[in-house]
Amino acid sequence: MVNNQQPVVDVVRAGSIADELGIENGDRLLTINGVQPGDMIDYRFLCADDYIQIEIMKKDGEVWDCEIEKDIDEDLGMGFASDTFDGIRKCANRCIFCFVDQMPPGMRETLYVKDDDYRLSFLYGNFITLTNLTDKDMERIIRLRLSPLYISVHTTNPELREKMLGSRNAGKVMRQMSVLADAGIEIHAQVVLCPGINDGTELDRTISDLASLYPQVKSVAIVPVGLTRFRRGLPDLRKFTRQEAETVITHLSCIREKFLARYGDPLIYAADEFFVLAGQEFPPAEYYRDFPQTENGVGLVRLFYDSFAEYQGLLPAELVQNKSIAIVTGESGGYALKPLVNRLNQARNLYVKTVSAVNGYFGADVTVAGLLTGQDVINALKREKTRFDLILLPSVMCKRDEPVFLDGRTPEELERELGVRVRVVDTDRGAEHLIKEIID
């Protein structure tokens, strides 16, 4: 009988053990050593031995019993439609700043999924709140040493956290993190900072409490709240002013100096967006140490700058033919790219312009490239008087596994409508891909 919790194979790597056994896409994994795995963590743990037995249900319902001898930790070469075979644990909180609650209808269904799953935190660095953890979950995390975990803290004041997250379970976060820290679980924390709510003395309290769990708390990212124009019926919030952003950066710098003196570790990191809001230069690489929270927008600009410095030697002094290029990004990206564009324009016969697109979908206060739609890009380019030969778009505008914008448009559709060649630059490869697209 088919069980929805039985993982469905959707990838079989050529030449792998699974391939040699004849396992195919659409087959179901029933058991490993008699145990039905509940997620990818179980799967990896159960497959770690050098001898295992697996049960596979073929698409026609036939069940295969397979005995496998392999190297310890050798992968079977199977991938699954989901890494949580029993479904993703959803977030039941009502955070006052939740971005999903600020999204308009009519977008891709996956964008409305609020996950709060400790397994995805361990596997992919997704942030969790701990509000839905059971005693059994805590025991499993500690027993399997699922470390590091990425935790959305926001405040350690129990009453304030319950209010901010809209959950009665939110106030015990310090007790939960203390248990995890005592068990050797490493933690990367984030604080979404809201002016007048969890900043000032509340932020100082939160940082002090988190620092008390050092070194198990490895990093704390301070991120400014993101607001869209779709906040009808939601709590009143506002963005940081330039002066407030400057104050936050200065204050965090003082705290970092104290931690460096005490621990030899700054522990606290301001998100790139704070430097954009303050109109300040981005810190050097030393500020970010080992760049612990790049996925949270902390240090991404510096990494790109350093990558550009590494690969700018690929840029010739002169192009054979004139070329006019637009790099379309958000307001924040436009600010960050200024010094790089100035360097690109030193090459003769090359003209590069940053086109900062206004987010007409979420609102002008949303300035990051990753939340621009295909229509935002079209609107921005149609306002330009320059005739470009090439349009470059950062890959963060599209789905990770598919070139599709938030509004369902594709780069090919933009190319047809604009009548200009459009290329998506893989931002995960740093500046190398950008420079190669420019000189190609």
C-alpha cells in the first residue's frame, strides 16, 4: 500500500549504487534496515553503514528487497522530491513583521509557505523560531547532534517575544537555547530589528543574553525589518531612517569591540542593508570573519567586491566593438555596484550602467533585487533612453532551480518584449560570471 510518507525517488545519479540496482524516478523507498525514514536526516544516518538492506516499491507496485555492501558513508545516489518525507512543519506564529503576511495574492504557491522546521534548519540553514519544538524534537536534535541550527530570536525578553511572534510558546527561547548549548549544539541567531520595538535597550538585552551562551552561539545577525505596501490589517511598523541606521551601526561596532576584547570574536554582524540605509561603505572582509550568515544578507556585498578584485584582470583595456550594457538590480544593489561599475567603465568602448528598478509590486521601500518581478525590470528599462546591447540580471531575481521571476515571467519573455539580449548572471559565482558575460 502506498504511504504518502514514503519518499519518492526523483533523481538517480548515473553510475551510482541506485543506478546499478535499477532504481528509477518514481520508485518509493519503503525502509532502510527495516526502518521507515522520516526525513533526509534519517536517510543519511541509516545509510551510513557498510552493509544495509533497503526495500523499494517500484512504480508498478512490485517490492524489491536489496542487500547492499558499500563503503561507509558512501551515498546510494538517490534524491527525493522533498527532504522531509512526512511534510514540512509549518509556522503557526503571527510575527508582526512576517514577510509572507505582507505578500499579495496571485504569486507562486511556494512563496506562501511558512516553514518552521528544525530539520531544514540543520540541512539548509533555514531560520526557525523553536516555538513548535516538542520534547521529542529536542531529544532528537541532541541525540543526533543536529548542529548548527539557525534560530530567529528577535528578542530574549519573554513577554516582548510572545508579542512579536504572536505565540505563547515564544517566551521560553532562552531556556531552549541554553539546553541546546549545554548539549554542544552550535547556534547562529538572527534579530529582525524593528524601530521602537526591539531596538535600543531591548537589543542590548538580547545581545547580552545571546553572548552568555558563547561559544555555542557562533554568530548573531542584526537585520532591518523589511516592509511592503501590503500591510493592511497588520501591526504598524516603519523602516529605519538613515540616522537610525547610522546609530545602529555605530552602537554595534562598540559592542563588537568589547566582544573582541573579551572573546577574541566580534559575534555580532550588521546586515548589508544597514550600510545601504546609512549610506556608508561596506566593511572589509575582516569584519565578517568566516562569513557565517551570507544567506541572511550579511557580507554578500563584500564577498562580491573581493571576487571582483580577483577577476577584474579578465577585463581587457579595450573592447573590439562598442558595447552598451545595463545591469538591472534593486536600489540596494545599485548602491553596492557603484564602485564596480566605475571600474568597468574604464575599459574603452564599454559603457555599463546600473539600472535601479523600483519595486512596483511590493512597494518602493523594498529595495533588494531578489524581490523584483519581471514586470519591474521591463518598466525600469522602458524608462531608459539609452539603447543597450545587453541586459544583465542577478540570478537572485529568479527561482534557484528555474529561470522564472516572482510574477512567473521568464528572461526569454523579457528578451522578446524588450528586443534586447537578456542574460541571468549567476551571483553564486561572484564577479567571475558577471565579467565573462560582459566581455563575451
